[in-house]
Amino acid sequence: MRFNLEYCLTALLFIAPAVSASPLDAPECEVLQQFENVKPVAGIYDSGLLWQVSKVGVPSSYVFGTIHVSDESIVNLPEQVSDALIRAETFAMEVVPEAAEIMVIASLMYFADGQKLSDLVSRPLFAEVVRLLSAYHLPEDSVALMKPWAAFLTMSYPPEFRQVLDMQLLETARQNGARLVGLESLQEQIDIFDKMALDKQLKLLSDTACHYDIVESGFEKMKSLYLAGDLAGLYAYSQRYSLSDDDLYNELIQELLVERNYIMAERMQAVLQDGNAFIAIGAMHLPGEEGVLALLAKNNYDISLVY
């Protein structure tokens, strides 16, 4: 299990904040409208992936924006990134996966009260969810017992089974003997969804399954924008479509992005005070006035682009 909220966030942005007909004939499916003019991200720290974070009297550290994929073009690190990672005495990431916690979260993915996903959605939508999740080697009987949030999160990242960028960074840091720090727990991340009302979970699942062609095509575009370090372009591209229930998406994006920016920026302080750290977080957390880099700058850190 390797849920990653950055792919989830991007999937939300691709179909959210509305509606062309869905190819899936299910009663839950809405129609999407495409926006010609999109709202740009605030023009601050909106281009670049590796940033030096400095303060007088403390060795410099680095913040690197990641993406949860295994493409060779992405996992083969640029020299500037590789050098900063190798030199780091501390490696921090959103979540350092622990086996015990993963087992607990895995158990939360499935109903234990007799409910079934197959009873909560229409037959055409369930069939489509089964089809999509088959790419992740999930059989129909398992899908039938999944909570909507678990099905939605699973299909929100590509079905890749090689080592993704985040895990490669972690493995390199571990081999180099760096101290490992998690800025969040897996439980904190999953609670955002597991505590969500069932009707909202079902809305997220149906929107994603009904318009998975957009999500899937968005994966490739997202990768190209990431490789260019174009965070402003990534945000603008993600705002092309909208659905009717903006409140749900706006609320969730606030939780997934903005609130977590503040949490991670605060928890980075101890790591940055020691210095010589490499901090890897999802690239979407970097830009904007409420992005992690701007929040660090407000705490009197000098932020400079490296790559």
C-alpha cells in the first residue's frame, strides 16, 4: 500500500472547483465543463523543485518537491538534487512508512460493519470501479468491501509497481546513514478521508471513476510540467474542469494542501534548526503565498532556487 496525497490532490484538482458528457452511463456521473480562463497560482516560488533554506548561524538545508511516480526521467535525479541528498545528515519526508502503521491503515480501507461498496453505488459505476482497480491487482470481491475513500485514493495515482521517487530518496538517505524524520503520520493523512461523511466519499469516488480519462491523461501532463519545474503551470492546468459541488472540493483541498502546508512548515523547524537537512515533500506544497516556502520565509529563512 503506498497512498500518496499529492496524486490524490492532483486528481481532485483535475476534476474539481461545472460540465462534456461522461463516457460512463451511470446515474452518479455528472458532466464536466471546461474553463477557457483559469486562475493562476500566486506568483511566488512558482518555478523550481530544489530550494536552499538558510539562516545565519545554521548550516543550510534543502527542500525538494517530489512527485509519486517511478518514471526513469524523474527518478534519475539531477546532479544538484543528488549532491544535496548525499550530503544531508537528516532526511525528512511527509511520512516515513512504518510496517505496523501500514497494517493498521490497510485494515481501515475495508468495511467491517457489513456494508459493501457494491451496495452503495449503481451497478454500472461499481463495474467501472472494479475495472479500474483491476490494474492495481485488486479482485472484485476485495473491491466490493472497500470504503469509497480507499477506492478513490487507490485510483488517484498511476498503477506503478516499481520504486517511486519518494521511496528512492528515502532508500538513498537510509543507505547514507541520515537521520530519518517524518513530518506527518500515515494515520493523520488517512484520517482526512476515513472521518469524512460517507456521501462525500461516494461523491469523490463517482467523480473520479466517471471521468477517469481526464485523471489518466492528467498524469502524463503533470509529469511533463513537473520535469519542467513549472509549478504555476501545474496549478493552472489542474483548474481546467469543474463540477457542481465546489464546496466539497474546496474544503478538501484546503485540508489536503493549505492546512498541511502550515503543519509541515511548523514541524520542519526542529529539522532546519539543526541544519544540513534534505526535506522531500510533494511539489504542490511549495508555491504560493501559503505554500511551505513562503511560510518558511516568514520565519526568517532565506529561500533561494537551486534547481
